[in-house]
Amino acid sequence: MRIWKKDISVEELTRSHIDTTVANLGIEFLEIGDDFIRARVPVDKRTVQPYGILHGGVSVVLAETLGSCGAHYSAPEGHRAVGLDINANHLKSASSGWVTGTARPVHRGRTTQVWQIDLTNDAGELTCVSRITMAVLAPRGD
């Protein structure tokens, strides 16, 4: 079942992130499914820590980007989605290639949403699992 309440496309997500952290880190939106968003981040000089592996904070940026976009585009028209909490468990390092994240909703309620984001390396191995909780705010009255 399609969950999106607003027009969403890879092109729209890419356009809305021009001149942001997402663009500066080289994150690329890849796919929009009926109930998921997928994007990837390169493992390169912009995104690694001194040991030459993907910085854990970059994994969290990818996860937060995907979960926030999912919540925003699946919230009712006029509503805003803002982050309340995010966690990440780093399971395996990545030293080259790409790390791809897929976000899917765990809970989409009237006032909160919870999204699960799984990150994998080029071999399809799980590198990080993350969950983000979003508050869904009703439109402000004038």
C-alpha cells in the first residue's frame, strides 16, 4: 500500500537537498517504493574517519535523512515532521564503495512516526541499523 501523502520522487528529494549536508557528503537518492525510500553515501575522503572507514556520524546522517524524508512525505498535507530521537548500532565497517540505506516505517501515528533504517555495504552486509522517532506537528493556526 502506498503511504505517500505528498508528491515524492528521486528528483524532488535530490532537488530539495541542493546546498545541504546531504549534497556535500555525496548522498544520492536512489529509489522510492510504495513504503520505503533508498539512498546511498560514498565511502570517500568526505565521509571517512582517520582510520579510513565510514564515519559513524555519516551513517547517522544518512539514516536521519531517510527517516525524516519518509516521515515528511507520509504526513498529512500541511503537517510537519520533526526529529525527537535517533539511535544507531554500527555493526560492520565500510572502507570503500557505497553504503546504501533503506528506510521503512515501523509506526505511522497521528502525532508520532517511527522509522527503521538499515544500511548495507556493496556486498549487501548490514553495516548499521538505526531507528528515528519523529513528531508530526499539525499546521499552525493563524
